[in-house]
Amino acid sequence: MTKTLTQSQLLDAAQLLRDGKLVAFPTETVYGLGADATNDLAVAAIFEAKNRPSFNPLIVHLPDVAAAEAFVTFTDEARTLADAFWPGPMSLVLPLRGDAGLSDLVTAGLNTVAIRVPAHPLAQALLREVGLPIAAPSANPSGKISPTTAAHVLDGLSGRIAAVVDGGQCGVGLESSIFGGDPITLLRPGGISREAAEGALGRALAQGGGLAKPNAPGQLASHYAPDAGIRLNVEAKQDVAHLGFGTGTADLNLSPTGNLTEAAANLFSMLRKMDALTQAAGADHFTVAPIPQHGLGLAINDRLTRAAAPR
Ligand code: TXA
Ligand code: MG
């Protein structure tokens, strides 16, 4: 049985993690499926619960930069991004320290590791309470849509994990942006826009946050996939369910006012609902309106392209 824990039960959640159990918890991006990153068996259990191909390295979650220093070395540019966007929806791939003590399963044998300092108050409180680095991929079965509520987590993983900490709906709704390398590049578009990162760095980032292009190792093209097929960039509703953006007739609308931040926050839960609507109608696909390719639109289009990829 998977327990649902509330804010007042964070001590229980921390104890489960210290005992090597799997605990899903909210971050401002999506819910993460957490395990003690120093415990091989606990990390292996993540892959088992998600049915995830084991070549995919995991993001390690820590409460602040000071805690991160024990595991990785920062380049100057990485520190600039950390100062600007942590805590927040950003991960940095950095060189692993020799004495870091992380499970090899977390890094998939690489000599780098992705680190994130999330801002969500429950994630912060849990990380400080547990006092361990917490490996956490998104808390969904491999290849399915990332969860932005505790109910989504239970939909996919109930009975397969010890507990989920319920923190309501995630505010950002898209995974973290991942930056890495020296000079730094954008490896995965996400909650921090390319423009915001360029502003902090004071230079342009090399183009490369390409759509449907697997950047970070192991990113599957059909990740985040609903069961229904999807047609993208469809201007107006036709004979199947339509996910809108901005004005116009639609069954659901990511943001009637055309606000990309609102669209990002709605994306994963609306993809789930569109999937259900499509199945209820006996149709084989739904359509999605064009999303502008700037700011958070880059990350939204990246996720949509993956969701629509043939599989
Ligand atoms: O918002 C998020 O980032 C969420 C929350 C829970 O923090 N986590 C998340 O994790 O999206 P996951 O496992 O679904 O995606 C992590 C991505 C994977 O594509 C993985 O390949 C990449 O990060 N990654 C991890 N370590 C890496 C490394 N050392 N080098 C390059 N890419 C790495
Ligand atoms: Mg994921």
C-alpha cells in the first residue's frame, strides 16, 4: 500500500527515505520519485518502480549550494546560474567529486552528475530533514506523462512506492531546465527559459535545445506519451478533441490569454485529460494548437513533440 502523507508527516517521509524506501514528493516543476542517492538498492528500486531503462542517469536533489559542494565541483558559469536560479526549476550537470559517495546507478557510470536545488517548500523541508542527497526522476512510469499532482503519482505508481507527500498542484508544471558542460549549454529546455539563462550569463547560449532531439543521454523521443496519437500545430478545432492556446474553439485550453507560464503549468494535466477525452470519444488522436517558440514555449514544444513522437 502506498501511503499519502501530508505536510505534518514530513518526519515520516524522511524516515522512509533513510530506510531506503521510495517516497514521491512535490517540487515546483513536477513530482519526483525520491530515494537515498547513496543507497544502491534504493536507487535500483526507482528503476524497478518506473520500469525505466537503466541507462538513464538521475537528478540528485539537495537543499542548497553548500550541500551540493560536497558532491560536485562548480565551474564559474555554473555558479553564476546557481546563484541566479537556485532554489528553482533548474538542474546543473557538473563534474562529480571523487569522494562523493553517490550510487553508480545515479550517474549511470558517468563522471558527472545532475544536481538540483528545488524551491518547493515541502521539498526544501524534506531535503533538510532527511540530510541525504535524494535521487529523483519524475514520479511516473517510464514513457508516461510527468505527474503534477499527488493523484497523478498514485495513478501510475500506487502500490509500487512506499508513500507520496501531497503538496497539491505543481506551480511550474514542466521539468527543470538542464544546463551542463564547459562552456555551459542548455541540455534540456524546462522551467528556466533560455533567455533568462542568457541574461544571467551575459552571453548567448549555443543553439541546441532542439525539438525532439535527445540531448541529455537516454531521453527517449516518445517520453511523456499519452496513449492517444497527437497532431501538433493545428490552428483550429476540427473533428477531434482540440487542445487550444489563446483564442478559438477548443475542448481544453492551455491558456486562453496566450500566457506561456500558465500553459506550462497546465500542460501535463491537460494532456492527461485530452487522452481521456479522446478515448471516451473512440478517436485515435487529438490535436494541439501551435505554441510560440520563445521563452517557456521552447520547453512546451519540446514536451509536445516528444508526446507526439511515433512509438
Ligand atoms: O524537474 C525535474 O527535473 C524533475 C524533478 C523531479 O526534479 N526530474 C526529472 O528527472 O525530470 P528525470 O529523471 O525525469 O530527467 C532527468 C534528465 C534525464 O533526461 C537524464 O538523462 C538527464 O537528466 N541527466 C541526468 N544526469 C545527467 C548527466 N550526468 N549528464 C547528462 N544528463 C543527465
Ligand atoms: Mg521524466
